[in-house]
Amino acid sequence: QVQLVESGGGLVQPGGSLRLSCAASGSVYSITTMNYMGWYRQAPGKQRELVAIIIRDGSTTYADAVKGRFTISRDNAKNTVYLQMNSLKSEDTAVYYCNTKAARVRNGPLRDYWGQGTQVTVSS
């Protein structure tokens, strides 16, 4: 089993920056089965959407809306993934969630795990 805890959200002015963190904890086995870590967000009245994903091999994928502004990275020693958000816009206001898939038991199926979310508000 994996637990994900996000941090780093807050209030920032348009054009500003924030850095979100997501720390994974749990069984050593489950953590080793994580095939990716990613960030999703859900704005008021909107569906949850993909923001960025980093795959086990280090490759990354970004939503068109954040390309060139957001960067996803990881620290394997800390089992932590980061989302550096620059040039923030009002449209980036949302609850940001960390997500991964991992096996709870040996040779078991991969299951979705989500953090509790962290609020990002971009406003003047």
C-alpha cells in the first residue's frame, strides 16, 4: 500500500511561482511497483484533468495548458515528486492531486492511489 501526501499549495499572484511536493510512503515493495507518478488538478466546476506525469524511465508528459510553464521532477531517494509551476495564471487555480499506480500485494494488480490534494489559488 502507498500513501501520498501533497504540500506546497497556497495563494500566489498571476505570474508568480509555486513548487508542489508529493511524498510517497508505505511498504517498500509497493513503492518499487509504482510505474509512474503524476499530478492532476480539479478547478471549481470542472472535471479532474491531467497536469503532468513522470514515468519510471524518467520520461515526462504535460497537458497542453501547462507546457513551457510547469516542470515535473522526482527525487528517488526521498520517494518524492515535484511540480514546479511558473508564470501562473488565474486558470491554474485548482486543487492539485498527486497520483500513482502500485501493487498492494506481491504480483497483484496495479491500483490507483491519490493524495488528499493541495489548494493552489492564483489571484491578485
